Amino acid sequence: MKIAVPTSGKILDEFMNSCEVFTIFTVDETNNIVDTEIICTPEGCDCKNNIPLTLQQKGVTVVLAYKLPDYADNICKQHGIRDYQGYSGVVSEVIDNYLVWLKRENT
């Protein structure tokens, strides 16, 4: 599974439509991170442009965000990406918290 987090520095960027980069975490079947990749976003990044398609092509199936624009949820779904909202803080802590939750859900 690949999980994308809109990122600014080391912090989850609350504004996905203007984030600097996405941090993509590759997670194995036991929900452990096995790889991390950074992809730069085009200036004016927005779910109305190619970001959902780019994430889909990278194999992303989950996006963790603070909040998405109203239209973004449907666009993500059209590209096979499930979004989870309400996250904030340091990206490494965000992904760790999500993986802890995911492990509990799968037991």
C-alpha cells in the first residue's frame, strides 16, 4: 500500500491544493514502512489538475490530509484513492498514528 501526505517541510500541509510536495510512504502487508519517496507538486497544485492522476500512477491508494476542498474527495475516489481527513502535525507522527490505527482495525 502507498500512502501520500501533503507536506511542507516536516509538517503535514493543511492546504493540499497548495502543498510543496507529497511524501509517499510504501507500507508492507504488516503495516510497516518499507520506503519513502518525495514528489514535487506543480506550482498551483490542485486536485483539479494532475495530482490525483500522478498519485494514482505512483500506486497511491490513501491520502492523509487535514482537509480537502469539496470537489477533491470525489476526484480522489475517481482515481482509486481513499482520503482520511483531520490529520495535522509532523508527517512522521501522522503516518505512525495512521499505521497504529490501521493495525488495530486489521486485528
